[in-house]
Amino acid sequence: MAASSDNSLPQGSLDLLVLQSLAGGKRHGYQVAKHIQSTSGDVLRVEEGSLYPALHRMERRGWIASEWGLSESNRRAKYYGLTRSGRAQLKVEVASWRAMAEAIGKVIDAGAVTPRLGISIS
């Protein structure tokens, strides 16, 4: 049986995606989720149940800071922005992700990942 493809985020990528989304300026949670979705061409989607705990965790770690403001629809919203520590962490996350992607690419290019009939890769 073949592995199915879905829009779930690759494990370990949420912090990177959120930090990168905030690199261009402050956004509220819904804007972060929409930015990730639209920038990825609707391939990646972040659910509220994952996003808000991640934002709170990153805020506790000092990577982001928040402040209340008004959204485009004049509703009260919490806006998040990167801190100096968050910018440094973003560099670490990007370097780590690129190294991992390069390593996976080498394995794929070497032909080591060739599914056999009846075997699923997950």
C-alpha cells in the first residue's frame, strides 16, 4: 500500500515556519497560518490546535513577543513579532532544516529510497 500524501506539516518544521512568517513583521495568529498556507501554495496548513500552543511556547522561550492590537476587521487581536533571540533561533532552524533536506536529497539521489511492491514508506 502506498503512503498517502496530505497537508500535514513535516515533523519539527512548525517553529521554523512560524519564525519565518514573523521575520517580515508582526502578525496575529490567523495571519501567520494564512501566510504559511499561501506562501506554500496551499500545500502546508497549520491548525489552530497546533499554532497557538506553539506561539505560546515560543513566547515563553523569548523567541517572540506579543502585544494586543486591532485586526483588519477592527477586532482585538494578539500580534506576535520576533525578538533578537527569535531572529537568532530562526537562523539555527533554517540551517538545521537545510542540512536535513540536503541529507535526505542525497539519500534519494543515491536511489536508496525505492519502494518495493507491498511496502509503504511512512
